[in-house]
Amino acid sequence: MTSQKAGSLWLAAHFELINYRITHRSYIGTRDKIEFAHDNSVEQTYGPKYAPKTDTAVSHIEFMLKYDDLNLDFLAAVFQKLDELELLNYICESPSGRYSRRIGYLYEWLTNRKLNITYEVSGNYTDLLDTKRYLTGKIIKNARWRVNDNLLGVPAFCPIIRKTQALKVLLSKDIRNEIEVLKNNYSPEIFQRASQYLYRKETRSSYEIESEKPSPDRIDRFITLLYQAGKQPFSELMAEQSLTVLQNAIVDPRYAQPGFRTFQNYIGQTNYRGEEIYHYVCPPPAMIGSMMTGLTATEEKTMGISEVVRAAIVAFGFVFIHPFLDGNGRIHRFLIHDMLTRDGLAAQSLIIPVSAHMLQNMVAYDTVLEDYSKPLMQRVRYSKSASGDLRIDNTDAVSSYFRYPDLTMQSEYLAKTIFSTIQEDLLEELFFLERYDELKKDLQQLIDMPDKRLSDVIMYLHQNKGIFPNRRKKQFEEITDAEYDAMGSIYSEIFSR
């Protein structure tokens, strides 16, 4: 028996939906089988008993909800092509069925069209999303369909986050405990000094990711903003006026904006021939207001779930909306800190320097951004006007992609990044400061030199892993070769522990 497409794959072929991401591809065959494709998607073959009852669109939608990964963008496209009468007949056959009610609710939710139901559905309330397979939000009961809407967001913006094995493992790590262990192993004074340094390091790194070297006053302004993270009510922070003030504070004054953009933006580059290469075409300006409102509603609906996931939803949701000409990336990384502080994962005086870790691992950071942008670029159609302005030519075909992102990979990435940042960057700074104080004391006993010169000596020693660089010795002619050797020995003894 030749394997037959089922669920999402069948629907994509039946309705000629091309270039939609399908992360779980199902077939009906003679025996059960699971394989993992090169793009991390799952290809699963089910035995004949799992086959949809009829070879119709609604039966395959039911199969999709049972066995495939939910993709709201794809389902919205299916509903646009689905014969409404076919759906009404399907629901009429089993008006109290769990999948009849779920499909009816999702149809109205995604299309904003009300089905002409002439009878009242019944049955116990059923969860829209399976809590074993998806992260879910606060429940909103819908009496019409007797459904518990536990989606993470609202029609204007609603991410999907699948409970992959990788994400479940990452979210099982106790980040709070990791931070407490560090606090217990280092003195409060060392911890405070490390935090102060990391605020500055985080700021420089966030700008460096954008290949910028800001002036000292812009660095100080950004540090001040980081210290305010989590203190303002979220709805106020995300209001256009507040975000505009934030944008104005962190960008070059020449690129400060009066509000959300009113033009079609994109991320790209110009090659040596002067040709534009587009990496990501942002949502059209007409969508920004509703999507930002939806993102704010999503923050409200996700209260109580993993702090890391909430930070991923808000930060990556924002950067994919891209509401400004410039500064979106820095605000995106600021929002990570805001959410971690807001939810109590990081104390007000502690920063988890994620930008510093991102900067040292740019391939991973770029990959997680491209995970969202590349599928879009296969579907979006755009052109330039005579004046050079970009415009999207198939907004209706891609608007659901913008509104309903799958942020599973982004959540996994941020969880990894935060945990690695604590175990590496934060620990490294605490380790260095503790050893620095001891080294400074011992070197001061060796040579009683002014504090500034001593600090420079330590910096050069540390940069060269304990061996004072010969090219720097002319700056310290008063120090003998024997003393340089002694310095190296002291450094090695202290930092090898």
C-alpha cells in the first residue's frame, strides 16, 4: 500500500497552498513509523485505523488538530478556501463533538465570520489546545461553542509554542536556583560590582550587535533605561508614545522617530553592484497598531507561564513587528530584560547579560531570526514604486504569517541563552572580580605602585593570560624582569584555582 497524505499535507495539496511551514507531516500507510527531516520537522506514518473517516477537507482538519502541529497561519488559509456549507454539515452531524466545536470556534476566530448555526451546541467545555502539546494561556470561556480558549494570544496577535522535548528539558532547569547558588558562593559586594559592570557590558554588546559604537552619553542613557526595566506597567511601556521615547533615547538623534513607522520597512543590504538584497520584509504599516495591541494582550493572557517563554514572546514578537525605522533590535533586547525583571527571574539590581552572549554566538542568534524570516520570504511578493518605496503586493496572503508566529524555536533559543549566560558570562565576571581583588592585593605587596598603574598592569596580564606582553613593558620601565616573572607567577597561582 502506497502511503497517502493526511492532515496538513493533504490540505496543502488539496487547496494548493504552497510554501506554508508544516512541522509535522502525516501519512497513512501500512505500519507506524516516525522519521525526522533535515529541517527538524517530523514525518510520521500512521496505520490504516488512523485514516480520516472521509476524504474531505473537514475530516483532514480534524486529523490535523489531533495529530499534526497547529499552525494558525496555515489553518487561516485553509479556512479561506473551505466551503462553508461543508463545514456546517460536518458540525451538524456531531454538534456536541469536541472537534466539531473546536473547528467551529477556530473558524470564527480566524476568519471573523460567524457561522449560521441554527441549533445550540452542548457538551462539557473542552480546551482548545492540548496542554500536553502546547504552552497555553489564561482560559477564556466561550459559551457559543463551549470551548476553553487557552490560546496564548488574541486574533490580532497570537503565537504558538509547541512543547518540544528540547523546550521541556530547557524549561525544567531551575534558573532561579542557579542565580541563588552564585549569590551564595560570592559576597554581596562582589555580586554588586559584577552587576554594575555587566550593565555596561550588556549595553555595549547590544549596540555592537548592530555594528554601532555609541557615544558615552548614549551608553549612559541606555544603562539608565536598563535600570528602569520592569518598573513601568506593561501596557504603558508598550504604548506608542512610551516606546517612541525609548526609541529616541537609544538611537542616533538623526534617526529618532515621532511614532510607529508609516512606511513599508525591510531588513536587507546592498551588494557591490548596488542591488538590494532583502532578508526580511516587515509587516505593512497598517498592521502595526493592531499587532502591537495584540502583543500587549498576549502578555496579559500569558501571565503565569514560564518567565523565559513570556520574554521570548514579547521580545521576538516586537522585533518581528519591527515598528520603527531604527532601534528595533536594541528595544527587542531591552524587552528581554524588562520581562525577566518584571516576572522576578532577575532582581532589580541584577542583569542577565544576554546581548553579550548573543554577540559571542552570532551564528545562533542569526539562525533563530532567520527561522522566522526565511519561510516568509518564500511567500511574500513585493515591488518598488517609481519613487523607490517598497510595498507588499500580497498582504492578504501573508498577514496571518505576521499575526500568528510559531515561536517555539525562539523560546528554545532564549532559554538556552539565559542559562548559558548565567553559567558562563555572569559566573566568569564573578570569578574574575574575586580573583582580581586578591591579585591586586598581592601585586601591591610586590610593588607599591599607584592604583591606576596597578590596574593597567592587571589588565595587560589578564589579556595575555598571565604573561606580561613585551610590547607593553616600555610603558613600565621602573619594573624589572624579575618582578615581571613574579607577577606572572602570582597571576597563575591565583587564577588556576
